Amino acid sequence: MLVILCGCLLSDAANAQQQRNDATLKVSYSGVDGELASNVESYLGILEYSGQAAPSIFRVRFLARRGEAEIKQALQPFGYYHTKVDTDINTSEQQIEVAYAIELGERTRISEVAINVTGALGQDEAYKELRKRFPVKVGEPLRHVDYERVKTMLRNLAAERGYYDAEFTQQELHVELSDASAAVRLTYASGERFRFGSVAICCNHLSSEFIERYFQFAEGDWFHTRDLLDLQVALAGSDYFETVEVAPLWQEAESQHVPVSVRVTPNQRDFYQVGPGYGTDTGARLTLAFDRRWVNDRGHRISSLLRLSQVQSTGFVDYIIPGKNPARDQYSLTGEVIDRSYEELQSTLYRTSVRDTRHYDRWQRTYQLSYQQEDFRFGTDPRETSNFLVPSAEFSYVSSNLDPRNRNLVDSGYRVSVRLQGASDSVLSSATFYSLTLSGKAVYSLNEQWRILARAELGAMETNAFEEISPSLRFFAGGDHSVRGYAYQQLGPTNDEGVVVGGRYLGVASAEVDYLVAPNWRVALFTDVGNSGMDWSMSWKQTYGVGLRWLSPIGPVRLDVAQAVDEPDKPWRLHLTIGPDL
């Protein structure tokens, strides 16, 4: 009898071993989907063996029974505390299948929400606004993640607004199985709000008085981490420093005042740049640049550039003086020379400008006063010289959502600008004129693949002697950023020789759609329309074309090919540009 029993056991063991070696384990479940299914899969341990050689049948049964408890545990964070799980195990020579049938049962709902904030935070207007966004409400299904989110929201608010001593004295999520209800009870003792203490600036090569102009807070103001973050960003973006560290010293706080440490290291004082380039408007070019990042301990700077190209050569020196708020305001004095020789236009411009630039969140405004002398000639006309003292004002507004994967790319947004300038023949000017230019760009993403882009520009000038107006003050159309399919400044009124001399009015518009064909690559279809003229009855030129976009780390690189609609005899024209969409 003992021999027979041993034989049976050995036979069962052999069969189990054969199943383990030959059979494949398959695990399936039904009754849940979406985030419930995802959580079930993260909890269910037997899924690790699915699709692999099955372990012994004894271990499969053990894992299957444990899986029932794991499924129930996985569904509880979503308020399902009455879940039923039926398990079916089917075996064959080729496969062992474990199938779970899940019945969710009644979902637990929130019957009570008691959130009590004691201390100064309870009277803080920011907390009153935060309460409106709490995700836990009476009658709503219970989700553990919402309960934890409320606690995180309170902790974050306290940290942001300087309630350093805040802590939970009660954290309770009570689930009553008998009636599928839940009670949320939280008590948060915030204590008193801290204020900013003294600020210590270390290792600074600029004057402390200048650095303090970056501060948008003062000793004794209520603490807010946003003020410190803004300071960090402003100093890091100033180009004065290689590293910037701004931190509150909580361990040294006294009498509800927390001191702040600002530690900086100097950037390289002088910056040199040499680089070749190419643009279809300018041809081959060479750029030489020199910046002195600070001239003195008050943060004054010098920026200079010499750019040589086949079409236009430019040189300028810019002396920059930081304003009251150096992160937003600056004054500058600029001297520049621009020599242009293109088609039948030859021009040399000498200009000196003083400029006042201010930023207001998304707005930027620039006031400028410039004096310019320009020597120019159209075709074989005699060379002329004009002088203008030109005050101008420009306002622009930018709103954009950047691509989180590349901050140089725009998912959607728009930019609008208006520029007004003029001169009087009674004040150091060859003629009287007034001009207004309006421009705008927009980017709209339909989804991750498709985008629509549009731009437009309108300009108008009123003058008593147009022939005295410098080419740099007239309106031209055509080129990479105007009407593609035409050469740079190829469109406009002409003289008796057929040379484009520019106009009093400008109108340009463009519509484009692009599609993401591969990571960092887009293709585009576009049409442009526009011209410049002496009145609005000018003929409008239209082009169409295709383009390729490389989404490089420094911004989009665009290669476009365009053709004029009403001039099919003109060849397709190539345009290459680099820069942001807005």
C-alpha cells in the first residue's frame, strides 16, 4: 500500500513538473477598464508570470487566491470597498488560464467633509480661494487620491506663503462599510505667517545697491516663495552671473522673520562671438560680436556687433543702462551704420538713438528718439542725402504656450505690435511725415500633429514730400518674412527705370498649416499675399508654396519653396529662416 501511495505522489509530481515545463500561464480579468484596470495591473502579482512558462499548479492556485485580495485592495482607493472577485482556473497540456471576473459593487461616497484650518492661514484670502478648489465634496464618490490632494494643497499653500510651523493635528479618512459612506476630517494648525527678514548678498562683483533693485520685496513684507523665485529668475537672466542661489534661512528665523541668502558667482566679463551664416534675404554673411557684460558696478553694459553680408552690412554699438527695475526696464544709447546694396538700391545709413524700454508682464513698450542721415540712390538717379529726427513709440503684447519638451517652440499663442513714428521739417528733418505700422502673428494647435499659423502687417504713411523720405523709412514688401516667392524688398512702386523705390502703404498677410511627420520634423503648406504702394488701390501679389521645418534646440529652422500665382514665368524661390514662430 505504501509503495502504491508513493507511486501516486511521484506520478502527480511528475505531471505537475510536466505542466510547469510545457504549459504557458495566461492571466485575464474582466469587469474594469481605464484607471481601474491600470491600478489592478499594478497590484496583481500573478501578472508577472502571464505569457511565461507556468509554475507548478500548486503555486498557480496560491497566486490566484492572493490575486483576489490584491484586486480588492487595488480598487479601494477609488471607493470600491464591496468588490467581489470570482476566480476560474482552467488547465490543459498547453496552457493554464487564470480568469478573474470582477464585480465592483456599491461605490463608497463622501458623507462628511470637515476641514478645519486654525491659525492665521484660516483668515488668509488665498486659503479662502483655495477652498473653492478642494476636490472632496459631500455626495461625490470617494477617491483616496483626492483626499491626499487636499492635504498636499494645504501644505503647498502654507509653504508658499510662509506658514513655516504649519502641521496637521488630525488626518482621518473614515470609511463605514455598512452604508458605503466616508468621512473626511482634517485639522491643519498653521501658526503665524512669517515675514521677510534681512537679505545677505554674498560674493557679488556689483554693488549691493544695484542688486537690491532686482528685489520686489523688502524686509518686513509678508513671505512668499514667488518673490524668491522671481528674484532667482531675474538674476539668472541678467547675464551678470554664472550661478545664482536664492534661499530662505528658516533655521535662522527669529520673531517670525526669516532672513534670505543670495549667493552669486560672476559670469565671464567679456563675451566674443564669431560665426558665418546664410540667409536668402542677405546671402552669405559673417558676424563678429563683442559684449562687455558689465562696465561698472552699477550694471552698465556694452553690446556691439559687426555683420557683413552680400546685401547689407551692419555695425552698431549699444550702451545699456539698467532702469529702476533692471529685470524689466532699461535705457540705451546706440550708434549704428547700415550699408545696403541690393538690386538697384544703394544706401548708407548713419543713426544715433536713445531708447527707453519697459516690460509690464506680457506687454513691452519702447520710446525712442533717433537722428539719422541716409545717403541713397535708386538706379541711375543722382545720389541724395536726407536727415531726420524721428521720435517713435512701439507697443507689443505676447501671449504664448510653449512646448514643454522644447521651450523655444510655441504650441499656441499670438503677438501683436503697433509702432508710431514721425518727423517734422521744422525740426532737423528733410520732410514732415507720420507713419503707423500694425503687425500680428498667431499660432494655434489643433492637436499634437496639426498647427495653423497666420501673420499680417499693415503700414501707412502721411507726408508732404515723399521723394525726400529715406528708403529706411519707406514701406517695401517681399522676402523671407514678408511675401515669400519674391526677393527681399522686390515689391513696391517703381520709378521710370523700373527700380523699386518703396511706397506709402503696406499690406502683407500669410496663412500656413503644418503637420508633424516625425519627431522634430514638420511639413508645411502656405500662401502669402501683399504689396506696397502709393495708395490702397495697389495690385496685390499672391504666392503659394511648401516648406520643411526642423524643430531644433534653438528654435525652428524653416526651408520654404514658393511661387508667384500671377507670375508663373518667375522661378520657384527658396527661403531659409531661423527663429521663433512669434
